[in-house]
Amino acid sequence: MSTEIDVLVLGGAGVDTIVHVPELPVPFADSHMIRPGIVTRAGQSGDFVALGTSALGLRTHHLDMLGDDPEGDLVRALHRDHGIALTAVPQPLGTKRAVNLVAPDGRRLSLYDATRAADTDRLPEATVRELAAASRHAHVVITQPCAQALPVLREAGVTISTDLHDWDGSNPYHEPFALQADLVFLSSTALADPERTMRRIAERGRARAVVATAGAAGAYLLADGDLTHVPAAPPPAPVVDSNGAGDAFAAAFLHAWLNSQPPHRCARFGTVAGAYACTIPSTRTGGIGREELEARVAELERSPERTG
């Protein structure tokens, strides 16, 4: 099969219910009046990466398990409306869902429904092989049952990326993803020593680059044995929500990576897209377009004090 897909996204399809709270942690009270309201919309990590890569012109295909339920219908509609190919494997336990508590400063706390997956779940191997054979790259979300697809992707010869999110550096669940990916993203939030964890990933696994995002502090990049800091990009509008920022970072990094840009420049693309994502309300979905992304990166590169 000829290559028809730039990025195959596995996992992370689901629905979030957005609840705006006065602050995090939420003050104890019998009740809170929520404004601007409570909204349920499609979009979890895999959906956001797929939206981001597609908006940047990469041919994207999303593979995951979905329930025959209203939440699954929302996910299907999201992909249909944005022109993103979706292969949905039936999930009898229902579509993944979460509640996101969002504070006025844009910070969020996600509460995931852990009953929407089983240890016996599998993505059909024949489907994974067929899609991988048509793909340049696979981005694997850490949701069940994507770990079981990693050996099939390796055999297919595609490069692999993953996002470990708020991994603490020791939870064994994340290790197959960390050690089998060529490109590893993670948040520095739960890491006592980000550099140590990043170097362990590179030494024990096959990662050519490891990126630890650090919110307003930018990101740290480990490539070719060197650890460098990439400053945060200025957001183009007020920050309203951090939901999806890491996924936007990953999508923009992949856009540059698949266009043969050096790792440090890829990370700069990521910081620009991540900052943009923080200006999008959590009740909406959407990513920065290629022209705007490249223009903002070029503007940063004309300002040496901003690029580090």
C-alpha cells in the first residue's frame, strides 16, 4: 500500500464535560453556581492531536475504540466536521469521557471515567497493520489498549511518538510507551528531576528526542545528548484555558519534524502552537493553521531575546 497518511493517531478519542470553577482546588461548599455554564464537547488527547496535525496540513487518520452512545456520536461528528478520517472500533463499555474543572487562570483538573476500558480490549491487529503500512508516522496516546499496538507499529517501520502527560517517572504503565517511541513528550509537572527522567528515557529506550513541557516556563529538549531550554512563546491573546496545549505542542512539533526541521526548531513550533491553544476556550476545539504558525515562528526568530 502506498503512503497516504502522514500521521496515524492511535487512542485518545473521547468526550469532556467542561465545568468552570471559581478556583483550584475547588472551595468546599454545598453548591456552586457555574458560569458560563457546563458544556459537554468531543475532544480528548488523541482528538486534539488529530485536529492539530490536520489543521497544519498533515494527512491524518485517527484509530480508536468508541461506544455506540451519544458521546461516540459527538466524536464521530467532530471528525466528520473537520474532515479527519476516523476508524472506530466498537467499545461495548462506552466512549471515554472526563470532567474538566477549569479555573479562571486557565489551569485545569481532569477527572477521567476509568470504567470505559478493559484489560482485554485490543485494536484489531490487521487494522493497525493496514493503516501503519499507509502511514509515515504514528502518534500513540497512552489510553488503553494502545500499548498492545506498539510492537505492530515497530514491525511496520513507522516512526512513533507518544505523550506521557503528567508521568511521575516511575509508574510502570507508561514505560512501554516511553521506551518504544522515537519521540517522547511529557509534562514536567509531576517530575522532581525532569532532566534525570528525560535522560533515563533516552538511555533505556529508542527516543531520538525527549521533550518536557513546562507551561509558562517553556519546554526542555533532550536531543543528541544535549539538554536545552526552549522559552515559552507569547500567547496572541489572553490565556483562558490550558486544556489541549500539550496536544497542540505535539502536533506542531510533528509538523516541523516531518518536514525535516532540527529538533530545537520543532520545539519552537510547539511552544507557539501551545501558547495559541491556551487562548481557545475549553468549550471549543480548534488549532492554529499552518500559515499563522509559520508566521509566528518567523517573528520569534527575528527576536533573539525571545528564542533563547
